[in-house]
Amino acid sequence: MSAHYVVSTSIVASRPILAVRARLTVAELPTQIPALLHRVYDAVAGQDLLDGQNVVVYRGLGPAFDVEIGVGLKRATGPWEGLAVTETPAGEAAHTTHWGEYSAIPRAHDAVFAWCIANERALAGPSWEVYGHWSDDPAGRRTDVYHLLNRETGNPP
């Protein structure tokens, strides 16, 4: 199935998340994202602290990169052993929405990269994914993909 991505820009505010920080490779993401999310949910079980939106923040690129895998917080509290209260980036971001299997999310990132090149916009570094509610039907799985942009044009990815 070929996906068509519409990329737009907007000013986004940061939002707090309770997360596990890790250094992972792309190959480790499919198994580690669910496992690390379970650590977050288990740590605050029975407390009304999470907003239920899973978030993965990527800081850097390469064969291994730093990630924050967590869940949106209704309010910042803590501390929790092995977890960090952190936040998503804020500023102007390029955004697209992916519908479908999680394994195809890299196509959404590629669409943002292509948009940046076509529009002569440079990336500022961090990117993040915000996952919609689970659906047994892969076509109903929504993932919003964001890439923080530099304030100036030029030097696309």
C-alpha cells in the first residue's frame, strides 16, 4: 500500500511526558518501544497521572540514537526510579500523519525530509512521534510525526 503524506508546519508547544531514556538502534525500536512503555505504565499504575498518549522523542540520528519513550503526563510529578519527566520539543515543526502499520512509519519521516528539501527548510534536530489509540485494524492506527525546524531556511537534510 502506498501512502500519500501531506506535510505542514505549525508552532507546537512542549508537553510533559514520563519516559524511559535509552540509546537504541533502529532495529531495536519495534521490541523496545512496547517494552519501555510498559515500564512507564507499570510505574504509575493506579494513579491518574498519564493522559494515555504514547510518545517517542528522537534526539539525534545514526546507527544508534538517544530516545525518550513515554506517555503524556497530565501534570509533572515524581520522581520515579529509572524514569524521567521530560517534554517534547517546542517551536516550529514540520508535521505529517501516518495511518497504518507502525513498521511503515519511516515513510512518514522520509516525506518530511523530502518536504524540507523541496521547501529549503533545515531540521533543528529532534523529532517525535505521537501515537493515537490502539486499533486492531492496522488501517486505523494513527501516528503523528513531527520534526523541529530551524528558524532559518536553507541547509535541508
